[in-house]
Amino acid sequence: VSNTLSNAAALFVPNFSANPNWLGVYFGLKTIGIPTVAVQYPVVFLYTGINVTITSAVATTLSSYVTVSKGTLIALSQVPSTLLATFGLSASTVSAATDSSRFWFGPKQSTHFAVSGFNFSDFDDTHFSINDVNDGLSFRSVGYTIAANKPVTTLANYFKSVSNVATIDTSFLAATAYNNTGGLAIAIGIDYGSYYISSIDQNHYYSPYYVGQYYPGSDILLRIFKNVYKNAPILKGNYVTLHTVPFGRDLSVITTWDIDTHISYPHATAIVNAAISQGVKGSIMVFTKYVKDVYENGFIFYAAPYVTQFAGFGVDSKGLPLIDIGSHSTSHSPNAGQFRIKSTSNSLKFERGENVSSNSYYPKIWACPNPVPAGVSCISSLQTLTGLNLSFYTTGGDTYGEVRISQFVIDSLMNGYGRRVQSYRPGHLALSPDLSQVLHASGIFVSSSTTANDQLTHFPHRFTHNLQPFAPTDVFDFPIQFTDENGNMSSAYFPGSSLQQQDVIARKMSTYGGQYTLLIHPSGLMLDKIAFQNAFHKLVAPYSYFANLTGIGEFWRGRDAANVSYTFTSTSASVTVSTTKPVDGLTLRVPKKWNLLTSTGSNGFTSCQLNSLDGLESQVVLRIGNAGNYPLSFSLSGGISNPCPSYAASAPAQCQGYEIVIDDFEELWYQSNNQNLLDLPITSSSNFLDFGYTGDGRLKIVPSADLNNYWLTTLSKFCTDVRDYTHISFDVVAPVNSSFYVQLTARDDNCVTDLGQNYSYSRLVTDFVTFDGTNKTVYIPISEFSGLKANKVHSLMLTTFKPSNAKFFVDNVKIIKRCTLCSGTPIEGFLDLDRFIKGRNSFNLTTTVDNSTLYVYEQPGVASFTPASSSSFFETGLPASNILSQYSNIGFSIYGNTGATIIVSLLSSSGVVITSNTATIGGNITIPVSSTATRLRLSNFSTSNGKTAYRLSCLSLFGGPSPVTINSGPGPIILRALTSCSAVPGTVLIDFCSPTIRLTTDNWGDDGSMNQYGLTSNGQATLNPSSTSYWYYVFNTAGCFKPSLGSLSFSITAPAGASFIISFRTGCNGSATVITQINTSSYVTFDGTKKIVTIPFSSVTGLDKANLISVAFQGFSVTGQFYYLNYLTLI
């Protein structure tokens, strides 16, 4: 039997003027994926509205369509009296304004195909509210009465309130189904078109929730529509629908981050990179504040370099940005919902570059006085950085300015990247009715301006012009499902936790292809929020498609432009997909018995098939690169002949690092409220002689003689897992011979009680740095906190500062996930975003690139450099000649277009090229040092088209003194990763090539006496002595030491002609302390090469070998140069 229909559904509107809300019905059918363009139709939606009549001729035609043609007729709202018999009804009655509160269907209806796939044990999956929570009035609904002796099925009922008790109304039916002589007539008493429009117009609120809950609302009707369409008698079990999620996945997940304050900018780089590390895309929504007012300082000029950094985040396999940059308005005014389009002239002045003043677009937020003056509309109870709950009004604001100025500012900052703003979210989700037309006119077709619960849908929806029913726009809105402002953001998974609740909700939404927009504000609780984000992504990844707003918006616009027609026989089917736009991942849902055989089309078109994740249907995934018509052929024999690859998200092969700024001590509000930049408490002991914040943004600590002192900063509102991070980092200025401990404090399994100041969680800072009164950046590997319960960390403490009266200055406290480990002394390690943005390298010297080159801080340790032309360059300063002269080479790593070449030049202070070397890209590059050079330049990239990016890392000095990697790098991790150690003879006392070695312990050290004391990456301790310097080793801290072997031996490289004194200290068990000294010149002549020095104890006159305490190296004849000590052993 052949069916030649093209099998789309029809929407019949008998009287447009009486019911203009038909556009809402059309949008709904397009959303759920029911084809709507055809010549003849297996399903007709009759949209009459209230009290609309149809002629007898139309009634006869529609009745014949059901009874003769075996068609399916769905009446929305009131069934005209001339069609009651066709539906098996005797009455179709409009409800009173307060009669009904909910549309509901229960277990009795569960066997009907119209409600297939619903969870009848979940109340929210089987009902939605039609009662306005603002005025208590009900949405105008229609109830049906079944005619006598008619086998009509009740599909749904209304709840009505009787004496404030909700009961099921069994006489006033909400939906019915009548199998009328082989055709199907279904009546649904909700005017879906009006319900759709009223859900987006901001005038009616039917949902009991605002955000964060599972409340499918009007989706219930769309799912019923789809079920009815798929089971239409004419189709005989054959159908094609458009799935709502790209690439056959079950849930679209859009992770978004709102930049609401300047603190959010550095935090955003961390949380975004955390998402990228999971293979997740997302959108940063940037608030372009430039007017200082009571609400916030103007910070767009501070933010500008960060926006440029955001634009430089990576791209996917198709070259599309992983991270979308959208607008979050110009003023972030809480009054923006009251804005209208006034005049565009002020906005245009700004775009032309005229001065920002009250003569251009100048929206200013004011605190409302009490009493409120006439004509002023205030929005109350909003939190500001003042810590007060205030009411606000705004002057000078309009909808056009909010959109166009923010779009202009962000587009200008992203200009070099070929990016533009394509998505928008108003501050506070203050949705103006004018917004939809302004977005459309501005070329912004993606919005996220509402919440899913408020809009009664877990689907995106299409905005109408001015949120009214009369005209469509091309703007799709993606409502927010969950925001950090409405949850506890704990990554703990237990019944009732936000993570557990959202996991359950996401799974429910996935059963019918919903979309989940997650909103996180990167302004505080960053370790908690990143942990929550990462945990949520991991939970939903098996069935989700991750997108950014621009990407998912393009998909929905492409999907909306696609039409599907199909025919079938008993053995085969033919489908034609027609589209006027490219669309990637368009997915057709077909019966499982359909097997895709062949597909033809123009260039840029591919197709494949896979089963739906629930196994109930088959799916055809289309990648359409050009507009056109694309025919597909199927057999009806089952199986899959053209399988799809996996479309599950996967983490990138390349490690992605990031850093979280815990505190930079620059924000007065945070300081005065004893909070860090995570919005968490700071506490300190009261016994400091001086404690406070300096004018240049540092923490100042002056300890007393009481060593029971501390400064504690909280890392998590609960507790957090720091195993995803590699280092704790901070800057310190401290005097010689000073020290303190660094401690991570963990909590119990319930994250309630601190486990105490267990010493195994503490590390002495001088194990990682030697203080000399200058700024030191300390990197302490998380792995060094042995015994730490790393998945339950709550706080970071600096404690036991000594000596008394010493001045300590602490800055830039961070926790870091670092993927790139380098050796050498860093010239530019790319380890600090703030310093990178300011154009300063590791020596605090300037780094520059030509203006046309894109230069991005990709992650800690790596910069991305995209040369625009052959004249593009990267240039950075080199340290002074007295430092350079101590090294032999400069090296760095660069990857990108493998095989391409660059020129590496060293320049003099006047810009003259001293040396020039051509190098091939694709690994490590090394050039000789010139002590007269002041700048290093990379230039003449052989591939420099403005598109090819190069990843630059580990720009360092080599072949000279110790880089003191424990000071300026991640310490022992470098040594473990890069050192190849040789066997040490005898009984080893200390081996500086050991992977667990430290500079200072209770057994050895220099007490801060050296000019420089550190560890090299090739397994040596470096000693740069002054005339009073010494280095010691204690044989036994618990008592005397009596060696069983006869000689002390050590390996050392010393300057030519140098010598030093070796002092043995003896005397214990009550005997007098004696120091016995010898000079190395009696045993070895140093010539600048490595020497093994062996000193028989018997050769040291007067040495009491049985009562050894320690040995020390001192009295260095050559000072200010480096000695390299490898090991100390007994032989």
C-alpha cells in the first residue's frame, strides 16, 4: 500500500482576528519537531480560541477528514458547536476565572499513546499550573462534557479549588480522545497559543517556581502533540520528527558565566578553563560598566584586556570558538525591565567615539531616597558591594543603549579575533518588552533572558516582537535552569544537595530532549563553584550535548529553517530535508525499523544513523553545510547500515591548566569585611605587632616573639577537593633568615569539623624559597602536604612567623592547576595572568607584541601567539648583563605549524641585532646567550596568516647558576620530572639528585647566609657565598654520631682556584664542643670542573671521630660565584 502524502501536520486557524495567538501554536509545533509544511496532512491542529464559530461547510470538511480520510484532528481550546459530535462531546464550556488551577492526567490515562513517556509517579511530569500566582485568577480554559453513549477517553482533568482544597474535577474535562470510525479527534481545553504568549510576556506568572526546579509546564502539551502525531492512523506507525538536541543526544547543556563585577574577570578565566578541560563549551556574558554610581564602579577599562583574553580561548575541530562572548548589558540596571526605546542618538554618539558623558549614553543607578519622590520607580531589596539592602532607580537608561553600547564595546575589544557579540542577557534578567525587537535589529539572535520555570518550559522559545502575538522575530531565548544564586553549590552528592537535585532534574529533562542552561557567577566561592560545575558536567556528559549560546542558537535557527517531507510504502521510505540555512547535527527521529540506505546532496552534506539513547527510536544525524534539498532513502527492515561515530563529549588530549586567585589584597571592601576574593572569611591571631594592608595592595605581617601566630584564609564554604590542582602559590617579601609554615587544613568526612593543625599537613616555606628581602614567588606542590585529606580541604594558613619584628609582605595568594613544568631560570614562565596582561615577564621587564598580533594567556605556563603578518613579532626584556653573563643559553618551547620557521634575535639596548638564528617550530629551541643583549625577539614567522596560533612556553636561561627552581618554579616536581640521577657510592648522607630532596631540613641548610641557595634541575645544590656564608650538615640530630666508615666524601664543582674550610664539630655526651678545621686545598685543586673530594677522618688531626656532631663548609675564598654540590657520603 502506498501513501503519497508528504505527512506534515497542518495548523488551521478559522478566525485570525478573533484569536491572533496562533503564532504561539506554530512556534510550539516547530519546537517539538513536528513537520508543518506539506500539501496534505495526517494531523490537523484546529485553533479556534474562545467563542469562535466555523461555517457548516468547514465543519463538514473537518468531520469528513476524521471519519472518511481517517485523519487526526486536534482541537485546541473551545470546540465549535458544529464539531462537537465529531469529538464525541455534548458541550465545550469556557471556565470561570477562578474555577481551575491545574491541568492534570493520572495513572488511569497511562495506557493511552497520547501520554506515552510520562512519569506518572512524578506529579510535576503530569500537571501544570493555569493559576496566576500574582492575582489568583485562572487562565481561561475550556472543559468538555462527553456525549451519552460515546466511547470517549478522558485524557486529562482539571484541579479545582473547593474551600481551599484542590480536588479533581471529573465533570469538566481538560482533554478527551475519540476514535471516530478509524480517525482520531482529540480536544484539549488549553489555548496553547495564548498560554505560550502569556508565558513570555512578563505579565502572567503561572509557575510556582522561579528557577532551579523541574517544571515542564507547557512542554507537557507539546509532548502530547508529538505522541499524537507519531500515532496518527494515516501514518501506520511511520513518522519523521525533528529531535530537539543536536547529534542525537538527549539534553542540550549550555554553561554560562555572568561577569557582574570586576572581581569576576580573573575568576572567569579559571572556571572557563576548567570547563574546557572537560571538553565543555560555554558562554561568558560580559557587563560593560563604564559609569560609576552607587551600584558599582566603572570597570570596563580594567576589564578590557580580560575580554581580549576571553576572545582568544580555543576553537573546536570546525574552527568555531569553544567559548562564546556575549553581552550582559551596559549598566546591569535592576530597572532595565522598565526601559523602553527612547532615542538612539546618544548611543550613536558613543559608537562614533565621542566622549562618555551625560551627552552620550550615560545610564546611572541611584539609591532611592525615603520617601520615594513622585515619578521615580524603584526596585528594592538588591544587594550591592556596600553590603546594604537598597532600592534603586536609574536615569538615562534605554533598551537600545543597553544592547547596542555593550555590543559595540565588546565587538571593539574582540575585533582582532574576527569575533562579534551574538548573544545577550540583561542584568538581573530584567526583561524589557522592547528587548526582542532591539536584539533582532542589532543582529543578536540568541538570548538567555528568562528562567525555565518562569517560562513554563525546558525548551528554548522564540521571542515575538515586543513579546506580543502579532509578529515573530529571529531571536531564540534559552531560559536558565539553575543558577548559583539559588543553590548551595556544594559538589557533595547526597539526597537534597544541589548537585543531586540538578542531576535528577537533568535526567528528567533528557527524557524528552530538553535544554539545560546553567548560570554561574565567577565572583566568589570559586573552588566550590568549579567543583560543582565539574561534577555536574561529569554527571550529565554521558547523554548531553555541550554548547555555547551562539552555537546552540545557530543550531535552532538552522533547525527552524529546515522542513521535512516524506513518503513510505510497506517496505521503504523516502525523506527530503529542505533547508535555507546550514545546520550541523540536525537529527531526525524515525521508527526503529527504518534503516538509512543512501543519501545524496551537495558538497558539505553527510548523514549517518544511530539508535536513540533510550533505545526506543532510531535517529539520523545530518551535517548540512549549505542550504538545499537533501533526499534520504530508507528500508523498513530494521538495522543500521550507516552508523554514526560517537558524539559524546570528551576531554581534550592536551592538559588544560588554570589558577584561582584567593586574594590579591587590593579590594578595600573585602578587606574591611575580613573576606578574601572567594567571598569567604579571613581570620588571624591577635598577637602580631603589626597586621594590615599596604597602600600598594599587600598583606603586611610583623610577628611578636609569641610563635603561636597565624593568618588563615578560607578556601571553601564546605570543603573542597584540591587533588585537581598542583600548587599553592603566593608572593612574599621577607628578610634573610626569616620563615613561616604553610598549612592546608582539612575537615572530617561531613565537612563540618576541622581536623586540626596536624604537622603532616604543614610545610616550612624555606623548604621552597630563600628569603633575601626581595620579592619571591613561592610554588608549593599540593603533593608536598603528605598525609593531607586532600578531598576535604577547608582553609589555607600561614603560621609561626619568625623572627619577631621581621616584616613580611604577602601577595597574590593562588591555587593552581599547572600542566607545563619548565627547567632553567625563567625569563617568561607565563605563570601570572595579571603580570601577563600588564606586559611584564618573570624579571618584571616589558613584553610587547605588534598591534596586529593576537597574544593570549592560554593557561598557566603557556601563551598563544597568532602572528598576523610576516612583520609580526614577540619581544621581551632580558636581565642585566651581570646575570646574563652567568648563563650560556636561552631556550624555549614553541609548537604550532610544525615545520614552519622563525627568526630568534638578541637585540642591544638601542635595538641593534646582536645575533640572529633561524629555528624550526615544533619543539625546544636553544640559542647562545650574549651578555650585551637586552631584548629577545621572535619574528619572521613563515606561516603568519592571522589564523595559525603558536603555543609558547618555558622561555628560560640555561647553562649557568641555579635557577633556584624551588623559588621560582614548582620545585620538587621539576626535579622529579627532569633529572637523571647517577648512583652515589658508600653510605649516602645527602643526595641533591634525590627526587624528594629539600634545600633545608633539621639536618642541613645555610641558615640564609648564602647570597643564593637553591636546587638545579640536574640534581645539584647551588651555593653562592659571601665572606660570612656557610653550609652545614648535622650527622645525627638526636645525639652523637660514630661513623663506621673511614672517610667523608662529596662531589662538588667550584670556581677555578677556589678553596674553602671544612669544619667538623664534635663533643657530646657531656664532653666539650670542639671545632676541628681543614682546608680543601690540602685535598683537591678546583679548576671549574666537577671534583670528588675524599677526606679520611684519620687525616684530620685531633678529630674525635666517635663524637661527631656536624660538618660545615665556610670561609669560601671565592665569593659571589656559584659552587655546585652534588652529594655527601661516607665511604
